[in-house]
Amino acid sequence: MIRRGGLALGLALAPAGALACALPPSIILTLPTGHYMAGAAGVVALTALWGGAARRLPAFRARLLLERAVFLPETLTSYLSFLALLGLLFLGFTGTRDPMHNLLTLVFWTGIWVALPLASLIFGNLWRALNPWTGPVRLTRRLIGRERGIGLARFGHWPAVAGLLGFLWFQLVSLSPDDPLVLAQVIGVYWLAVFVLAVLEGENWVQEGEFMTLYLGFLARIAPFWLEIDGPRARLYAGLPGTQILRLPPLAPSTVIFVTLALAGLTFDGLMETFFWMALIGENPLEFTGRSAVQGVNTLGLLAVWALTAGSILGVLALGRRLGRHTGPFWAGAGPAMLAFLAIAAGYHAAHYLVTLLTSGQYVLAAMNDPFFRGDALLGLEPFFVGFGFLTDQAAMTAIWNSQFALILGAHLLALLLALHLSARVGDTRAIAHLPMTALMVGYTVLGLWLLSSPRGV
């Protein structure tokens, strides 16, 4: 069944391949998903029971692969990224309004929001070098001689929570997130707002208060390879996926809420186009009346899914602490436990956008090769037609769906192993304390696979 792509930032419960309205159709397979969901739920449950009873868990150790001098300073790469952003904004303001032929729409939704996070899941935090604020903020503060901040650090990650919520609303609910002109205006205003705040507070504030930097940084913590820069030296490390997560400090309350919002965003992105949701809000999925007709109810839906996601996760953590007879502060235990959900966020983001990458990625190549539609071949590619023939091939689509299935299941298994490591760190060794988390993981696995396989109305 063909559907239009829906987009979602955010960390993860819905593995459907989609990307706002700017991207081409994707395929929903009609498979015996009941068997897959039952099998996945059983594997997650058995893994949790095995892990809780085992005395030894897999070791998550970092291994140094290479050390050398920094090749390109972050200030330079940030400036290059900023210049590229200006070029894309120019195309957004002056180029075609067709989202499938404007580089700004394609590069942002497909390149930055899909391809970059997927690459970061393997090669670490690539956004650190591409961040378009680092260089301009650093130079501006030096030119004006500013060294102090204005106290924004005391707000923690709450500005990033507000930014992510606004982004999710723009992406999932607003009327035209794929319109190049609208997108250029939103990106331009947002970049300027972050730039001014970072100049006033300091460049480090971008790491705390800018949602894209925070989100991509968290996803990159899953990578089996990562780079650590210490002054003029760069060190390349390798380890099991999630090794970096165990090296993080416990998440603060504002960070916990950020992770729940990211999870809720992907969940609602997968839910909002299903026949189930359409029936719930009184829409005929075969005669959809348009985004404007459901803007209000989808806004409430996004907030409701966020509340349900946060409530279920925090409730399970509270129940686990009660069963484990913990008497300390709630956030002291919830902070470490929430680190495990970063694996779920990463896995669902990958599964959610896999088909989008394979389809709309072709449009990106075509637009980069001939950005002004004058017959240019800037990438040296011959003119080619974007093709979706593989979407009708049963073998190809079965392989894609099974890959999404493996990403979801693998994310949950990794999250369980990390949760067991983290619980041991805080002295939580009672097996019964892990049961609520296990039940939640099983439920998330089933929900994710159901969303992936559900028929779509738009």
C-alpha cells in the first residue's frame, strides 16, 4: 500500500518510513506481522529475564584505534557549513516552490534530518563539525570582546525542549513544512535566535539549549565508532554500540523530558496517518480533507502522546524503584535509567526513515547535480530518472521491512542491556525491580512494529 511520507524528528517509538509532506511515497507491506510482533516481544522479554539472572553482562569497553593531530578545526568546518546554509536559504527564497526540486527542502528534510542522523549512528557526532553556529558565535564574541554569559545555563535543556516541541509541531502539524519559502523563513529566524542567545551566553550554550545539537549528539552516543577531540589532538575510539552512553552522567530532569518528547514525536508521526487515528478523529482515510482540517486535533494529539509517553516511562521507573525498595530522590535513579532510552530513540529514528532515505535520496542527488534545472551536471552524473521500481519488488521490500524490524528489535535489546548495566551502577540488583521496565519494552516493541505495518490514509 502506497502512502505519502510523513516526517518526524524526534527520538523514537514509531518505525514508519516517512518525511513531512515533502517526500515521495513509501510502501507499507501486508505481512503476517502478528508473528513478528509476538516473536520480538518474546525475545525482548527473555533477554530481560536472562540479563536479570546472569551474573555477567557484555562488557562495553572503549578501544583506542587512532590518535593524531586535528586535521580541520571545528571553527573552519562550522563556517563552511554556515556558508552552505546561506546558499540553501538563498535557494529557498528565490528558487522553485516545488519541494521535490528545491535543494533547501531536500537537503534539510532528507540530508540533515534523515541521512545525517543515520550516518551519526555509525560514525559518531558528525554534527559537531557541521554545526552552523560554532564558528560565527566564536568569532562574534571575540570581535565584541564578550566573555561572560547572561545566566541561560541555569535553565538546563529546557530551551531545547521548547525548540524540539516547536519543530515537531512545524513538521507534523503545520500546513506547509515542505514549502521552500516557508522553510527558509523558519530556518532563518531560528538560526538568528540561537545565534543571538549563544553570543550573549557563550558558544557552549548551543550544546545545551539548541535542540538539533542535543538530539544528534544523543543519537551519536550509539555509534560503534566515535571521535574525541582534546585540544589539538583527536582520538578515534571503537566499542560496542552504546558504550558512550555508559560514560554519560545521569540525565537531568530537563534532559529526561527532552528524551520523552523525542520519543513521542516519532510515535505520533507513525500514528497520525494510520486508519486507527483517522477513525479516532472522524476523518475518512480515503478522502482526507487536508492538514488544515485536522490541525487542532493533531496538535492535541501530539501533546497527548507526549504526556502518555512521559507518564508511562516515568511511572514504570517509579514502580521499579518501589519494587526495588529505593528510598533516595526519584531523579537520582530516573536519570541513569533514562540513558537506556537513548538506544530506543536511535533505533527508531533509523527504522522510521529507512525507506525515506532510499526514495527521496534520489531527488537530493538529482537536485544537487542540477540545482537550477539548466541541464548542469555539477556532480558529474548523467541525467537520470528518479525510480521507485524497487518498491514494487516483493523481495526488495521484504528485505527493507525485515531491516526495519531488526533495527527496532536490536534497539530494544540494546536498551535492556544498557538498563541492566545502569541499574547495577546504582546498586539496583533485585530482579523484580526490572519487571516494569521489561513490560514497557515489550509494549514498545509491539507498538513500533504495529505502527510500521499499519495501513495509511494519506
